[in-house]
Amino acid sequence: MTTTEAPTAGAPPARCPVAHGFDAMGDDYYSDPARHFAAVRDEHPVFFYPYLGAWIVTRREDAEAILGDWQKFTSGANSGLIDVPEQYRDVMPPELISQMLVGSDPPTHTVHRFVAQRGFTKARMEALQPEIEARAHRVIDKFEAKGSANLVTEYALELTTQTIMAHMGLGYEDDAMMRQLRDDFFAVLASAQEPLPEPRRSEVWDRYVASSLYLREIVEQRRESPGEDLISDMAAVREKDGTPTLSAAQIALHLTEFAAAGVDSTTQAIANAVLFLDRNPEALVDALADPELWPRVFEETVRRRPSSTFASRQAQVDVEIGDAQIRKGDMVWLALASANTDPSRTPRPFEFDTHRPDPEDHLTFTQGRHTCLGQSLARVQGATALKVLFERLPSLRPAAEVPLEFVRMALLPVRRNLPVEWDVTDVARQQKKVLRQMDLTVLERTEASDGVVSLVLGHPDGEALPEWKPGAHIDVRTGADGAGRVCQYSLCSSPARPESWRIGVLREPASRGGSIFLHDDVRAGSTVTVSWPRNNFRFRDSPRYVFVAGGIGITPILPMIEAAEAQGAEWTLLYGGRTRSSMAFLDELAAYGEKVQVRPQDEHGLLDLGGLLGEVAPDTLIYCCGPEPLLQAVEAASAHWPIGSLHTERFAPRTVARSEPDTEFEVEFAESGVTAMVPPGRSILEVAEEAGISALSSCQEGTCGTCETRIVTGRADHRDSILTPAEQDANATMMICVSRAEKGCPRLVLER
């Protein structure tokens, strides 16, 4: 059999057999590596590839045998053949480079893996899932309104980079460095088999070494002041005599591996999954209907197309595999994409089947001692990223033309562009179906008054929070690990400051414990789980306003006053409370002078609402928030004002007196095509959830507005505390957690 010469100087002499149709640099390979291997696997299960000067092993059985025998097939060549430029060998000696986890064998590999592995346990990675989900929502927020994006750079790389940096305890200031380090590490690793040409070689090594030195400094800092992060975990491991098990240089070396493998491999998997789901729409329908299938979507994606197409080894002895005579010292590349689609092991190997009996039966994360340390992170992050992406943008599909834009390395092909498109109407529609939560850090905690604590919340990296408008509130999950009840708190900071939110929390001993927890257990630096803002108390444009606040009801009024002042409107505020010391944010209000009337009850008695609202003021809106007696008093005092003048917000459900018992009625969910009966004592929300219809809810008492649903036909008996009388009469929407069909209306048709 004739052979071809390797294109690089110093390549090993040609071997036989050679698969002449195989080209790891061609478009067919980058389009679908597994199918490209399949075209040659039957004739040449093991073949020599002159371009790389290496043997290619394509069958699952052979690959498993090689992966399981580190004494005959060493990983050392993966790093041992990396040529460190002379000028860097004093700080990055070849013997250090040879200690990469991906390029070392026992006993060195065993010790180094032990130091790192507790930072990647399955339990610890699964505990990261809520934060990964919150970050996924934050990333999508930035581009969802565009209708198109480069999924690789705008979503997948953003999410995976943020996650690995958070796991390492690195801040926003290190973002650019870590992104570049990822690419530089892959180039350095691949240079063992695919030499880097100048000037790129010098550019890559300059950055790679500088980043490594910077990470070494961080390792030493964490030894002195450890945190709860991967770097601190690794820096804390010591020998019996107290000396560190790994040096700062060794830990920094492994951090560069994690920065690359923990980001790009999952990024590629997310992009590949979108492509597979487009070609297999039934799998997408199944996963949207049953979110438990998203991990299977991820597993089938990486089985069908591993992010790293090969695992490489070097033969330590002469060995025969199939018809190939492999000599000691020869490089052997295990084609993982081929092994995963070997029909002798996997039935229907090219079908995208998310219901396989053993979805993890593949070699994508390899086997044995070199099983991927970050596989649990990849699995949690990949499945979560796909779940959130398609829940938020269910119509998302690849663009009509998908370019083959890869960093073309045979070992680690890296896709750089996947254009996707979606219907922008997804955005508003899915806001009613997808619960959006995030973990925020308490940046500041101050006593705003007797019994009121002010909490300023933000992302620890300083990233902007979702936009909001005056009147908005958030849900806050209280209790350890957010396991307590959900409480609603108005945002009382400025919408013009997107880096933080502020809430004011009144200590309420007679409540169900949410406010007590926030007062007694939450401090600066604490983490709290909150929802995206919702607004049932919308601030509308007007030339004049009258604001009335009682006690903690001042919180939603503060940003309204700021907005009224900014637009040059006329306004006054009447602010009451039990005592002056119990009234929060008086120092801020003092800046507005006589526009603010502060009336503590112990000094002035009850608020003079008759004097304030007795005469109708034209083109004026009234905004009131506070305890129920105040709201009822304002409603009575303004009853003669034009309909729509008064806007209120309640912190507790309004009492609805019933003169007759509830009766059964039928509800049809138009979008879902489901019809069900709602018996007395059960809510529409409960019936919807039992029928498998996605319906968000939070308070379940008609005060938060989460479950607001459009009415198609029929009339509702409105029992919520949100809709104004005019809105209830309009009968356009209803809160399905408390409201029912109106008496005499046997059937409601709702949008869901």
C-alpha cells in the first residue's frame, strides 16, 4: 500500500494501512466527525494518518483496551512533547508542563488529581445548578429581544466562562484574561502534535506564561486567606508535615486546564445540541414537555459528537491492533466520535435517541484514570443551559446558513460561530411560564428606622441587574438555602442604578417568619434568592401626582417620586407612621423640602385624607401604599375622583366576603388544548398544574401577580388584591390562584 508523506518536518516515517479518504482538516470532518470516521472504519479500523504522524483507532473495544492500560499506552506524550520556548523555561520548565493532568501518568497523576477532585464532586456540582440556571437567565436577558444571536459567543461561552470563574472565586477584573487563557491553553496543548507557526507561537506563549504567573500569585494569596472556591480548596491540601502538596506553579498549571476544559468543551456541546435538536424536533418536543429529559439531550449530544474528537496516547511497547503494527514510541489517537458510534456496541448509532437505556454509555469523558475530572460540571451545566435556553426561547433554531467557522485543530476542533434565530414574541409569552430566579449578594445592610432594615442587593461581579420601573417588586426566598416562604418586597432604589437593587424590610413578629429571617440572619455578604422584577403598581405619566404612604408603604413610592421629579411633574407626598423613629428613609425625603409632609401618628394623629383628597385635582393621579386600613381610607376619601385616578398596592390579600358557596365550573386552556373541571375548594392554578400546564405562581393569595392570565371568553369573579375596579370590570385578565368563574358563568376559556 502506498503512503503519503507527513507535511511537517521530523514526522515519523509512514506506516500501513492508510485510510486515503480520511482528512481531519476537511469540511466533511468538521461537519460531522463521526460520519467521516464511519466511512473508513469498516475497511481500516486502525490506520496511520500521515498528517499527524499517528495511528487512528476507531473501534470502541480497541479504544477501551488502550484507555485502560496506562503502562502500555502513556498519556505523557500529550504534554511531554510540548516544546516550551527557551526564554520561558526558567518559569515554565518542561518538567512542570509534563505534569498536566491530561498529560501525565501515575503516580504523579494520582497525587495531582487527588488535590483537585474534591472541587469537582458530583454533589458539589449539582449544588451549583441553581446559580448556573440564574446565570443562564442573566445571559439571555442581554440578547433575547434581538431575535438572533451567535449562540457560541453570546450565550454558551458567556455562561461557561462565568461559571468556571465563579467556581474558582475569580472576579470580573479577571474575565478578559481567563477568556484568552482558554484559547491559549488549547493552542499550547495541541502544539505537542500540531506545531504552532511564528509569530503566533510567541504571542500564545507570552500570554500563557503571564497568565500562569498571575494565577500563582492568587494561589499564594488563597493559602493565606482561603475562601470557599476551587483555588482555595487546592491550595489548602497539605502533606503530613504541613507543606503544601502542590506548589503554586503546579496548581496554576491545572487551573489553566480547568479554564479551558470547563468552558470550551461544554460550549461546543451546547452548540451541537441545538443543531441536533433542529434535525430531531421530536426530541425537543419531548424535553420541553418533560424537563427531566434535558440531561439525556446533553448525553446524546456528546455521545454523538464529543467536543474533543480524540484522546491521544503513546505506545510504550510494540503492539498489534487489528492489522496495524504499532511500534514503541508511536502516537495513537483514539477516535472518540467513532468509538461512540461503533455499531458493534451501540444500536442505531447515528440516531439521536434521548431514550436510550444507558445514556452515559459512551467514551466522551473517556475511562479509567483519565476520566474527565469536570464531567459532573459539564453535565449539570450543559443540561441546565439547554433547559433555560429553550424554556425562554422555544422557537430558537439555527439560521438557514450555518458556517463551518472552527479553530481547525484535529484534536480539539472549536466552533466559533453558530447563528441562531427565534420569534421575539417568545419573550413576553415565556415570561408568564418560566420562573426566573437569581442569587444575589447583600452588598449593604443598614437600619433604615426602628424595625426596618434596608438591604442593597447586587451581583458580586458588579454586572447590571434586569431593568425595572417604579412600582416593581421582587420575590425573596427566605430561610436557610431559600427553603422558607416567598415574600414580596418593593424595589426602593433608583432604576437609573442598574448595578444594585434596594428593598426595605419591616420586622413583623406576627408574620410567618420571612421578615424575621431577613432581619436576624441576613448580613452584608449573605446570599439571597430573588425573582426578576414584576410590576403590578405601574407608574403612569401625568402632569401631577398625589402620593400617600403609610409605614413601610413608602418603599415603592421612593422611585416614583424620583421619576416625577425627573419629568418635571407637580407632586406632593403625605407620609404617615406610628412614630417618627419608625418611619424609614426620612433623610432621603428631606431633600425634597415642603413637597413632603411627614405626619407621625403620635405627633399629628391620623392622616388628614379629607383635606388632601376632598377636592378633585384635574389631571392628577393618586398613588397609595401602606396597611389595609390606610388603603380603605384612601379609597373612601377619593371615591368622588374620576375612575382610574387611584392606584394602590397591597402587601396582604384583600378580604373578600362571600355570600354564597363556590360552585363547580369548566375551564379550557386554549393554548394547551386542555379542558378540566374546577370544583369548589380548588383553584384554577391547582387544576392547571395537575393537567401539566405551565403556570407560574408565587404568593398563591392574589397579591403578587405572577399567575395573571388572559381571559379569552367568560367572566371572572375577581378575588385578587391587584386589579383595580376598572381592570376587574374590563375582565381582560385574572389571577388564577384565587379568582374563579363569575356566578352564572359555567365555562371560562383562558389563554394558557
